[in-house]
Amino acid sequence: MDFALLLLSLWALAGTASLQASGTTGSCPERLLGEERRRTCPRPCKADRDCGNKRQCLCDGQCGLSCVAPGRTCPWPLPPSDNSTARLLSPTHSFSALLEVRCNPGFALPNGLDATIRRCQGDRQWSGDEPICTGTESPTAHAAQTCPLPDEVINTFSIQGSAAIGTSIRYSCLSGADIVGSSENFCQDNQTWQYPHPICQKVYCLPPREVEQGYVVAVQKTEYEVGFDIHYLCKKNFLLDGPQKVTCLSNGSWSALPPYCRARCLIPAERSRVEIGGVKRWPFDVTDAMVPHGENVTFYCKHPHKQCSFSATQTCFDGKLRPSTCYLEPTWLQYKLFPHRLVSEIEACEPGDVE
Ligand SMILES: *[C@@H]1O[C@H](CO)[C@@H](O)[C@H](O)[C@H]1NC(C)=O
Ligand SMILES: *[C@@H]1O[C@H](CO)[C@@H](O)[C@H](O)[C@H]1NC(C)=O
Ligand SMILES: *[C@@H]1O[C@H](CO)[C@@H](O)[C@H](O)[C@H]1NC(C)=O
């Protein structure tokens, strides 16, 4: 873990404070338990530091912000059920994973819907009561001319349109979070909705990969809110290759891959001049005899038959710079006794001399 943490400036501190104000408390409901009888809520919290070091302060549905161990899992697979089929909508069955329970054809839930979505809670239970699908010939389905809209749906979404048979509604999340599922629904003749109601889920970005030899100018977190910026700096003598900053996008991706911090290269010549940035120089005259990543170094090579020199260029890439294959390092004697006859000091070949 050489992923360094830098709190460089007031800017970073201000960024964190506003993040906590707008991000975590804004969209998580206050702890409010009504219908969910089985529910035992984990310890309430306001920030990660209110929880032990194995737990994080996360939104746990109707429990509100609670100390949750995000690795804990809910029961899966579920025991098979006669009248319904359960399906995981998330890659795992751990905290905040989603599960769809769909009634088999000819069966429906007591509220008339044929499917429901359950969320894996901090208490390792799937949210809501055990769904019970019964045959749709039940007498409850005949009374009204509308499809049912449970309180839970009404409290979560702003709903446009009508729930009458043959019409459709559109959902948008009251909390501003993203809709998971269909954002439009149609009330069918048998007073059931065509699709299960969607749910609202806050979008996060996972931590981007670490940048070797670099610093991140942000507080390290296990997940980042949409709009969060991570700025990068490289250690001294390393060059940033890639974006200086990445932003968490509304689809949970980062705006770009993180950059690389590229190392300088040692000039692989001592007793010849080389050309760097258009200037012919002795390597010992260059600071540390090194060039930055991406710099071109031109070596002077001797013509195989004539007493003239031609040049060949190599580029420094992340600490690696090889001399051109035609380059021969002069011996110490050549360098000391005949400095004017060094290949880098003799005349350049005519354009026609070099194949
Ligand atoms: C399945 O449906 C039947 C008929 O409606 C009902 O009597 C029974 O209780 C249901 N079983 C389960 C496990 O929901
Ligand atoms: C997220 O959105 C960006 C920009 O709109 C797009 O380039 C990227 O592919 C999307 N990522 C995913 C996983 O959909
Ligand atoms: C090095 O040479 C390449 C190819 O000629 C060129 O594209 C690049 O801009 C040069 N880099 C520098 C730092 O001059």
C-alpha cells in the first residue's frame, strides 16, 4: 500500500465537507420503521467514524444511515417455492444486493403485482415480508378499476400518469437517485402492472486503480459519489501521463482511466555528445544525466566506411532508454586523447552517404 494520501489544501478539505453534506444525508431516509416487522436495525450513525473499523456508515433502507458490515450476505439460494421464482439482480448476495421474486403465471402477490424486488439489508435479511403468491382467481382482484400503488412506491417516486386500467405511469426517484428497472409501467386489464415497480439506487463509483509513484488528492473511500473528482500528482521526477483528474460519472464509471507516473531515463552514453531537445550536449552537463519520460535522445553513429557521422533517435519511455544499435560508446582513451575525433564531434555525413 504505497497509495499515498494527501490532504494538500483547503480545497480538498472543503470538497470533503460539502460532499458529506450533500451526499450521504440528503437521500437516505431517517430511521423509520412501519411495516417491516421483522426488522432489527444496526446501530445508527452519521459517518464511518461512528462505527467500528470493520463497519461503514451506509444507507440501510428504512433503517436510515446505519453501521453495516458490507461484506455480510443474505440467505441465498432461497428454498424453492411452489408459486414463485426468485432471481438475483446483483452479482453477489451481500449488502444492498437486489433480489426479484416473480410469481409463476396464474399467481399474484396480495397487492395484485406479479413481482417484487427485495434488498439485502444490514441485518442479513431480505427487505420486506416473505412474498406470498396466490392464484389470481382470488376475490380481491375484482373490485377497483385501477392497478394498486403501494405506499412504499408512492413514497419513493414521483409518479406521473394514471393507474387506471389501460393507462400507463412514469416514475422518477424523489431522492434524485437512479432508477433501477423500468421507468414506465402499464396497468393491464387484470389490474396488474406489466412490470415490477422499479427501485431507486444511489450510484457510486468504485475506487480507481492505484497510481504507482503518484499521489491522490482526495480522501480515500470505498465508494465515491457521482460528480466526485480525484486529482492526481506524481512524485518528484515522475511525469504525469494521462488525465490530471478523473470524475465519477452518473453511470458509475470514471470519466477516464487513471494516469501513469512515468520515470525519467538515464542517458545511456557518457563519452559522446547527444542531442536533446534540439541541443547537442554532453550527458554530464544534463541534470542527473537524465531525461524526462517521452523525451527524444539522438545518438551519433559512425558511417561504416566513411569518416562521418549520422544520427539515430530513441525515446525515453518510463525509465527505459536504450542507445541506438549503431551507437558505440568511445573508450576512455579515445575520449581523453582524441576528443575531436569522437564520432559525435566529426562532420555529419552528406544525405547521400546514408542508406
Ligand atoms: C400457492 O398458491 C396456492 C393457491 O393459491 C395457495 O393456497 C398456497 O398457499 C400458495 N403457496 C405459497 C407457498 O405461497
Ligand atoms: C458511462 O458513460 C460514459 C460517457 O457517457 C461512457 O463513455 C461509458 O462507456 C459509460 N460506461 C458504462 C459502463 O456504461
Ligand atoms: C519525439 O519524436 C517523436 C517522433 O518523431 C515525436 O512525435 C515527439 O513529439 C518527439 N518528442 C519530443 C518530446 O520532442
